[in-house]
Amino acid sequence: MDSVTQIVLGAAVGEAVLGKKVGKKAILYGAIAGTIPDLDTLVGNFFDTITAIEIHRGFSHSIVFAVLFAPIFGWIISKIESNSEATWKNWSWLMFWGLFTHPLLDAHTTWGTQLFWPFDLRLAYKNIFVIDPLYTLPFLFFLIMAMRFNRTDPKRRKYNRLGLIVSSIYLLVITPALKFYTFQKFEAALEEQNITYERMDTRPTPLNSILWTANIETDESFLIGNYSVFDTQPIDFYTVPKNYDLAADLADDPNLNRLIQISDGWYTFSEKNGDLYFNDLRFGNMDIEDPDSEFIFSYKLAEEHGELTATETEKEMTDAKNFLPRLWARILGN
């Protein structure tokens, strides 16, 4: 999830664990704990693109990381807050839950997380977008309400608990129910249109859980369809050719196979101005109503010093400006 959401979650968890004993400092250190796992993006700057992608949401988002580093961070905080009522064990417990709930939340996004690192297993339930105001804003509201009261006031814990409950219901009940409901709609549409397919994957579109996208793999191509719970018209699927022949000479390249593994097999190739691109289909394209628009995650492939490299294509601000109005219109139904 985005940094703001992880800060809010970490702060609320910190308050729940240690707020009664140390007050707002529990919120502060909980917020810090909630941001630490995403520092892996800074580490990724020292590596090539493919390695950086592999590092993200890996070790720092694992149970192992939380168990190993919570006592270390707890010890550091206990030295900084030497006059506090909280002990090293108290601070370590707060840091553990702040570090651990971060990847638990990320596991519900499309990118997922390697919670059980070092095992090569990425959990990605794909029931919430990485930025979802319906999850974050109510959560933030209750946290702010809790902060208005003294640490010993029962209302403080009440409001913080409400934030955790409301956000958890949305994450663990409402969005999975919407995913199940929309998945059935896509299945029914494919059956009605006599479309034979190998597998299907669904996810919410940006900033909401009302409009969902399905990726469907067939023998020769991928189909992509969108469905809003407000739709009244049948689902249309558009075709995206695999174009695997464009990279036939690279079939055995280890770096290409790393990209394929990262994408979980949801990928296509395309050519532009003589350059070859690897497109990760899991995150859709820049314009939800334009099948020919660029994919959000697309990598230019090139050979440097005898090795295949990948460079992520840059996105323009105008892409986002054009995307949001069309997204909103599509959320309201076809």
C-alpha cells in the first residue's frame, strides 16, 4: 500500500499495543515501524531494474525481518526513551507488530509480498488497490479522533479500535466479497460469449473497489475486460496479442525469464521505433478506455555488454490527468 496508508496502520497498531503506557509516542514509533519495510526501494537504487523489482517487497516484508529487527529497533528506542515507562520488551513488541502488519496489508494488493521469505512464494490476494481512499480515509479519521484524547481516556482506545475494525472489515470482508462477485460476472460473460480460456485473474482498478479488471489468457492472446458493479451493459473483452515471437531469440535468456517469473506469466511483447518492450499486464494500461494506450509497467529491453537489460518506461503527468476523469466515468457504469 501507499506510504500514507502504511503510516496510518503503523500508528494505529502502535497506539493499540502501547498507547496507554506511552501516549502519542506509541503512535510516532508505530508510524515509523510502518514505513521501514518500504525502505527496500532505496536499496533497489543500487541495483539494476530487474534486481530492484525482485528486492521490492522481499526480505524487508517478511516474518523473518520482523522477528530479527523488532528487538534491535526496540533496543534503540528504549535507549532514546530511557525515561519512559515502557521497557525494551514493550518497544520490541510495538515494533514487531508495526513491521509485521505492513506486509500483511501489502499481501492484499496486486504486487503482493514475500511474507514467507526466503521461500519463493509471493502472496497477492489482489482485492485492494495500492491506494484506496475508502480504506485509508476512515482509518485516518478515527486515528485523529483518538489522538484528541489523553492516553488514559477510554475514548482514545475506543476510537483507535474503531479505526482498526472499520478498515479491517473493508479489507477482509467487503473487498473480498466484491472480488468474488465480480469474478462470477466475468466467468458468466466468458461462458455466454463461448470464450475458451486457460486462466483468469481479477483485480480492482486504481483508487476504488467498484470497478474491476479481468485478465484472461487464451492460446494465442490475452483478453482484458472491465466490470463495474454499476454496469448495465454486457462485458466487452478486448484482445492483447502475446507477440512472443518478437522475443524468440531471447527465449533462453536468464534475465528475460526473471521478468517472466516476476510477472507470473502475465506479459506481452511490443515493438516501438525498432525497440522491444516487455509489458507486465497485471497492472493494466494508462487509459482504461483505450486498449492501445501504454501499459503502466512496461520495460524497454536492450543488450548491454552482452547482457539483457530492462529499463522502465517513464510516465508523463498528462497520462494521469487523462486517466482519472475516464476512470471515474467508467466506475459509474457503462
